Amino acid sequence: MLTINTTLTDSEDFFLFLGGAVELLINFVGIPLSIANLILMARTSVIHPNMKAILMYQSISILTRGICRFIICLFKFIFWDPISAENMSFLPELATLYFFGVYSRHFVPHVLIIERILATLFARAYERCRGCLFTLLWSPIAFAISIYIAFTTEPQKARPLANLVTIFVELVAGTIEFAIFIKLSVIGLMIELFIITCHPFLKRDLCQILHHFGTIVANFCRRIFPNNHRISDQNTTGTAFAAPAPTVVGIAQIDLISGKALTSKSKTEEHFATLKKAWQNQQK
């Protein structure tokens, strides 16, 4: 019985560390992308200032959460304890900053819905108004609420039953939605495939695209493997020298007496000189 429990503990630790390594890699890649997204969002002037402020706030929240999760996953391997690192009892400030990023990100969709409702109801006036009054109204409220929840949330506190039931319902509903999405995707792909293969013009264009793609792949393979191409050229050249193709010889290049082909220039001149003498003798 002790051996079974030890095996289960080892397998659980393996999956916990594996999940931590995957999350560490994801955050390591996601942090530079979030920084680049934030810089591009700050420099753009195409979208409305209210939308720009909302997206920048969201990017800052995602970047904050990503940095905190990267540090937490790193501490899992430093302490070699994947469970204690999740409680974040070793660094309470990190826990507060992490929950601030999480709840700030959750607050953004509500603000975005309000902003889109205003943009829909007052379309003409909203696009002309480029002020930041809306941003000054919602951003302090969102910041204050996120800070309050982050300070009052305890990382080691167990989830209440309502949250567990909500997560279970979301998991089941998400699984069903994903299965429906896969089914609809397969059906849509089959419809597109039958339309392309049964329509004459679309089928012709598809064949041309595949032929062009095959040509590109063949040229790419020839550039990657040039030795095989050279060997084939050498073999072709060798066979050409070994068995030359028969050449067509004109009647002027044939000796009228012997019937053999004249291969050299001197024999050709002698042949025409003989023909000239024979013609002159007949005229006399």
C-alpha cells in the first residue's frame, strides 16, 4: 500500500512539474510579445482614444500577470515544491501584484461592452469626440476595485463550493462547445472541398496552384540537394558521348562514287572540285 501511494505521489509531482515547465516556457515567450503589443498600441493613432486606453489597460494587466506567473513557476523549480510556490506565502507582494493583474483583466470586458454601446448609440458624435473623459471615469474605478480585491484575496484560501460548481459547469459547457466546433469545422471543410472539386473553374485553379506549388518544391529540393542533380547531369552527358544521336547528312556531303559521308573539310572541297571538273568535261 505504501508503494502505491509513493508511486501516485511521484506521478503527481511529475505532472505538476511538467505543467510548471510548460507554463514557464509559455510565459517566457508571452512576456516579450505583450511588451511589443503594448508598445505598438501606445504608438498607434488609428483607433479611437477610448478603445486605445482600454486595450492598453488590458495589455498592462496581461503583462503584469505574465511576469508574476513566470516568477511563480520559476520558484517551483528553485524550491522544488510546486504546491508551496502556488500559495505565494514566501512573497506576499508578488501575490498582490498577481491578483491585481488577474482582476484588472477581468474588469476590462465590462468596460469594453459599455464603450461599444456608447459607440453604437452615438455613432456620429462618438467618432467626432476624441476626448478622454470616458477613460478618466472608468480607469480609477477599475484600478481601485482591482487593488481592493487583490489585497483582500488570500492565496492559500480554499475555493468555495460556488466557485467549484461554476468551474465544473464551465468545463462541461466548454467541452460540449469544443466538440460542436470540431464537428462544424469538419462539415464546413467537406463542403468547401466538394465545392472546389465539383466546380470546373475552381478545380482548374486548384490544379494550377498545386502544379505551381509542386514546381516550387522541386526547385527548392534541387537547391538543397545539388549533388544529385549534378550526378544526373554527368550521367546524361556520359551517355550522350557514349551513344551519339544519328545525324542527317545532306546529299552534298555524300561521295557520289563511294556513297560514304564526307566528314572533313578537305574531302568536301575535293568532292566539289571533282564535280566541277566532271561538269566542265560534259560541256566540252
